[in-house]
Amino acid sequence: MDSRTKRRLSAAELDALVLDALGVGMVSSEELPDGFANAVWRLGLEDGRDVVLKVGPPPDLKLLSYERDLLRTEAMVYDLASGTGVPLPALLHAGFDDPLIGGDYLILAALDGVPWNRATLEPAQDREIRFEVGRHLAALHAIPGSGVYGYPYAGLTGGTWREAFLVMTGALLDDAVHYATPLPASILEIAQLFHTNAAALDEIVAPALVHFDIWPGNVFLKDGRVEALIDHERAFWGDPIADFITPTIFGEIEADDPMLAGYHHGGGGRGLFTHTTEVRVALYRAYLYLILLVEDGPRQYPEAAYARIRGLATDSLTRALEVLRRAS
């Protein structure tokens, strides 16, 4: 989707960037429009390789508070997940504060497959993919953390998950005020609902590495299997159950979802569902739908393309807030 956060680089600039990073020039380029924040190109190189270049927003452009140094977060995930069995594209180069573009970028090996949301699958095949995604999430969540919760690169952290989540949601609500985002409830009530229900988060006593953007567009398939999970820039350290929010965005996860069976098969699931599950899920759904509404402020999406997302996010946020009201 078009967004004000996406860089516009010429062919000459793209060629100079990969030549400086990889020592080989570019012979072709194709911009990939599916992402919402970073500019992404698939580049053909002189040595026959295809790579993907992700370029972060201009450093002087105001973004949401949690979006600080997004590509550094993604590079961290590639480093931490190396050797864990989580399928990822190979990170070939990470450039931070690069003088050629005045910002951050990543170069990744191109994938051969297609996004899950563009694949034609029989119901049984789709269930197999969901099972496999669950296994990979279990491996991701098993990566040990440092004891810090939240978004380290954005400076939105806490010593407990409750503390970090309230910092994260507080920053997002501040962003909503800054951009005068229309919401289905007042900022004051939403903040109160987060705080009133935050005790449920105390069940989380060790931070898991949460992707928080596992929707079908970020799962690549090849030959009927998961080839790679992509777009890790929104990862945070927190509650693993939050990673079951985005695969079922605008909906609910069912108890018999193969993703949950795959998660348990992969060794995950201890303490995942408890007496606080409904409240925790509602908190994370509310947080996600707030992001989808507030991010239009800095990005200024085309109205025709964004209207459907705004409507779905508003309705879904309303439902999540009602769950929190009942639990308060």
C-alpha cells in the first residue's frame, strides 16, 4: 500500500546501495508494494542472485513511538533465530545510518515461494500449513531473552510484562492524541481499561520473542510447506499468546485450530491458556487494532485503499473494548 513512510529511490541509488553492500551491481529492480511501512524492492544482481532490499523510512519522519529503529529490531530477530529451526530468509547485509541513503536498510536473499494469502490450497493443505506455522512459533518463542520486556530499540520497556505493556499502550495512546485519531471510545476510557485489566498480565513471568505480525502475507510457502516467516520488524518481548492475534486478525482463534496443535507439538503451550486468557487476548487485540487506526496518521494511506481496514479495525476494537469492560 502507498504510504508516506516509503522511500523513493532511483535505479542509480539502488545500484549504488547494493554495490557498496555486496560488491556487485544491479541489473533489474521491481518494487514490491505489499508492505505498509518500509519500501521494498526485489533486485536482480550481476552475479545471477536475486535479493530483497528493505529500506526504512527517512529518519527525520515522525512515526509511531514503537516504530523507532524497526529494521534494527528485524536484524536482531535474524541474529537470535539463527540455528533455531525457524525458517527465515538469509540476511545478507544490514546497514544502519548508511550515508548513501541517510537511514537503515536490510538486504535479504530472495524467496522462491509465494505468500500464504496468494496460494491456492485445499482445506487439508491449509490445515497442514497452520500446523506448521504453530510449530515455528513455538521455536521462536523458545528463544531466550535478557529479562527485558517490550520494544528495546524503541525504548518502550519494563521489568515486568505488565509494566512494559502499559508503557507500550500509553505511547500508542499519546500517538493517537498527536494525530487526532478518531476512535470508538475516548482516550481516557481506553487507557483506564488497559490499566484496570493489566493484572492479568502478571501471569507472564518470562519474556518470549513475539513476532506480532504473522498474518498470511508474512508466511511464504513453497512446495506445500512453509518456506519462511518474514517481516520481523514489529517483534517485541512479551506474552506468547499475542502471536495468535495476527494470524486470526479481525476474527477469533478456535480451540481446534491446527496452529495450536502445531504449537503444542513444537514444545510450546505451557501456561498459554489460563483463567486470564480472555482478558489477555482482548488486551492484545485492542492494542493491535489501535495500531491499525493510529498508523494512518504518519503514513497517510490513500483513502480508497484504507477505508476497509479502518472499518474492520474500528469494529474489532469496539468488540475488544467491550470484553475489557465486562472484565473490569
